[in-house]
Amino acid sequence: MGTLTIAAAQFAPADDSAANLETVRAAAVDAAARGAALLVTPEYSSYFTAEIDDRFVAAAQPLDGPFVSGLQDIARDTGVALVVGIAETTEAATTEAATTEAATTGAATTAGPARFRNTLVAVLPTGELAATYRKVHLYDAFGSRESDRIESGDPEQLPVFELEGVRIGLETCYDLRFPEVTRRLAAPEHGAADVVVLPAEWVRGPGKEHHWRTLLTARAIENTVWVVGVGQTPPIGIGASVVLDPSGVAVAAAGSTPGALVATVDTAVTAAVRQVNPSLALRRYDVALRALPGGAARP
């Protein structure tokens, strides 16, 4: 059994990585002052523009670049672990379509739009990089096309790390709409996570606030697991960060303005809920990797 105090800082990242790093630093200082051991910030905390275009690609950095190095300094300086969304560089510089055409026709490869990875990094208070997660389910919905510029992560990733005896699983934004992601993180034979944290840029729109809260609550209830959703604030995101216990009860929640909430995750609560509702133990189905159209099992 263990407890972990978590801070969730919601804000609207700018198109300025250095400024965003200072925003994370200020949030970490505040989290430390409020007794938190872990700070979670939104998806795309390193850089954000409304359009995912060449500017986004140019702003992407490697894991050993200045933004992640800055996060490591912040973690060491404040003694607070971090889960932060970043734009990470990738080697993929041509579109799949252009590469396939060149291979089948013998024509010269035509460079297509460069891509980056939508990545979460988990940094321990020592500055050690404890885990990374590259978003698997890209946001090709509601009129958006993340896959035009973002390289999908390996679906076999199982991003779980431990802090103060509590196991923390990672997923990102649109992954929330796929219940098997959280199930793999929480299931004892897979990730065995005590809490799932989900940084997001949940785009505003009709019914979207309802979708966000409903889906987060469902993931908590069906997996009897703590869930922490952390969103970007307006003008693009909805904010609405929340910490849910394994019964789906909100123990802390935010509105749409920038700020931070703090709550303590307690695995004794999880054990009590699972004693009454042993749904994970009563499962009759497992989660298996689904092949993509054409037979490919991964990107």
C-alpha cells in the first residue's frame, strides 16, 4: 500500500519552448510548496500552435535536447517528479506514400512533410528519465489529421514507472477513447498501474467537455484505478483537469482557467474498491494487439 500526492497543472502552452519551460518550472515550484511528489502537465507542453505544421516540426527536440534537459534540472531543483508532454524529433522525413511509390515505380523519392513524435516524458526527482510514451492513437477525428505530421508510437509500449511505491501509467489525449489502452496499463498481468495519468489537448467543441469527463470516469470505474486527466486551457483546449478515484468519484477538479489542483492517490482506497468490485479479477477477455488494415501490426 502507498500514497502519492500529485499536482496537475493546466495551462495553454505557447509557441515558445523556453517560455513553456519556465511555466513548467513555476508549476513545479508551486507543486513542491503544496506537498506534491509528482507534477503532470498537458500534452504538447513544450510547444503548441493551433495548426500542426512546419513550425511544430521545427520546434521538436530530441530527448537529450534543451527542453528535456531543462525538465531534468527542474526535477532536481524542486525534488518533484514530472510527466510532461513534448514534441520529439523523429528520423521520418518522407511520407509513407512517397516512399511506397518510389519503391514500386523506381522513381526518385519525393520528400514529403517532415514528422515528429507526440511524446510524454517522465522524469524522477533525481533527473533520471524514468519512462517515455509516444502517442499511439493519433487524432484523426473531428476534422483533425495528426497522422499527417506525427509518427505514431509502437502499440506494444507499456509505459509504467514507479514513484514512492506507486505505479504510474501513461497515455495521451485521444488514447482515452480506446478503453484497451487503460486496461493494459491497469491489468495486473500487464502494467499493474495504480494510477493512470493522461495529459491532453482536448479540443473544444459541441459535447467535448461531456466526452472528456465521461470517458475519464469510465476508465476509472471499469479498471478500478485512479485516473488523472490534465488538459490544456482555452482558447483551444477545455481545461477541466480532474483526479478520479477507483470508483470514478472526482476528488479534485478544475474549471477552464489556468492553475493547478493537488490530490493524494491512496492504493488502500484501490484495494477497498476492488474488494467490493473485483471486476479486473472477474474478466474473461484479454487485450490483444490489432493488426492495421493491410496486415501491419504496428506503424
